[in-house]
Amino acid sequence: MHYLIALTSFVTAAFAASRTTPPSGAITVGSGGTYSTIQAAINSLSTTSSTAQSIFIYAGTYNEQVIIPARSAALTIYGYTTDTTSYTSNVVTIQHSSSLLSGAASDEASGTVQNTAANSKFYNVNIKNTYGQGSQAIALAAYGTSQGYYGVGLYGYQDTLLSQIGNQVYAKCYIEGAVDFIFGQHARAWIDGSDIRVSAGGGAITASGRPSSTDVSYYVINKSSVAASGSSTAGTGTVYLGRPWAEYARVLFQDTVLSGIINSAGWEVWSSSTPNTADVSFEEYGNTGAGASGTRASFSSKASSVVTISTILGSTYTGWVDTTYLS
């Protein structure tokens, strides 16, 4: 047994890697870098060049709102870290406080990071909307296809992650919130090997706004974990896996560990006056943990088999997904 533990530790250490110096050709941000703000670095990049570009961010907290426009070239944003394999050693944080209630022009305009660039990747960066309870306040508004987020931490309360358009991957990430904090209308999102943490009870994790039976939108949470955050007030049975923002909502939790904070019904209606449950697809497959049992809502179901990433993102997903982060 001691040998097995030692071997396991060695294997984990062997696969851990650091990223403490800029990759070749990367624009740098922070202490010792070319730019003092991330937005300045973004603004310096050509939106019409077809040559891939990258930004390296040194350790620090960046109090700014970052808007990434549509562009022709692939863009990769790296955060300084001593362990690239997950979010746990992240030391780069982008934070901003904005919400509909505080004056943002729209929900998406409250986003700390607003990414409309296709073929973009983030590594080991924390993104926070610090507004807190009381209004929609987005950390990340993702509006592009072939977007990948790896070892990224997303922090908010209501509407933390807006996954809105295109094919997207969130792998080895941390996603925290309390109300509808994974939501959107048209994206296909594959959330893999990630820690989903709930800071307060009484709400739902997902709020799919899929508007029709022909819309491609699909949120799959795969081989992840759902539990209370470290400072959470969520009690046993006070949290739901999702509720339908629109009538054709489609969400699947599969092979995921669900803690006891999940209500035995699993899923809830949008509201008593507008349930939106007639045409939803709320499914589970192979989940474990105290929150995986119970009499589920009548409008939900058990999937007959596991859904693969290629089913969601298409057979060419390996061309843009960093598969080393997949479970």
C-alpha cells in the first residue's frame, strides 16, 4: 500500500508542469512585462492578421474589464503558474465589479472578461466578478466557437458563466456561483473534470435558454464534482442541477460526483407561473454521491448511455481542444 501511494504521488508530480516564463513570441503583461494591463495587450494585437498570437500574464491581480474582439488569428492567453494541470496554483486574477443593478448596459456587458474571439484559449487565469449577491453579474461572457478554458477559475454569484455561442470546452476548471451560474442560449459546452462549487443554497447551477428543438445548444458536465464552496451557506438539499430559462433547455450531468447539497428532485421549474418544462431535456447518467439519489423531477430522465465529447463538439474537436486536459 505504501508503494502504491508513493507511485501515485510520483506520477502526479511527473505530469505537473510550470509556466513561469513567457512562451516564445508572447506579449507580456504585468510586473516586468511590456504592458501593465491586459486590455492594453489585447488592443496591441492585430485583428486581421492570420498569424497566431499569444499573451503571457505575470502573477498579480488585475482590476479591469477585458474585452476581446473578434479576430482572424488564434489567440492564447497564458497565466503564470507553477502547476499547469489545474486551477489550484493560479496566481493571475482578473477581477471587476459590475452588474445590471449597478448600471451595466446588459447582462453580458457586466462580464469581467467578454470574449468574442473564435479559436481562443485561456490557461490558468482566475476571472472574477466581485459584485456579489443581488443582481446578474457575469465573470466570463463567452461568445465564440472553438474557445477553450483550461485550469481557469470562474467566480461570481448569479450568472457567473455565460456560454452563449459556438463550441466551447472548460477543462480542469473551477466554476463558482449560487444562481443560474452556468447559462446561455446557443452554445455547446463540454465541462470536463471540473469543480463546480455553490456558495449559497436556494438556486440552480444551470439555466439553459435553448430556444427551440432545432437549436444546437447543449451543456454537458462530465466527470466533474459538485459541492459547496469553502465558505458556502448551502445546506443539504438546497441546490438544483438546473432550471429551464427557455422551454427547450438541454443539460446533462454524467459520471459526476454530486454532494448532499443537491435536492432529491434534482431539477426545478423556471417559476411557478412559467415552468418551461414541457420540452426540456434534463438528464443524468452514472452520477455518484449523496446528491445523486432521490426521486427526480418528473420532467427529467436518466440517459441510456454516456454521451461522448465528439457527439457534442463534432468529430473534428481534436483540432482545437487541448486534449491533455480532458479526463
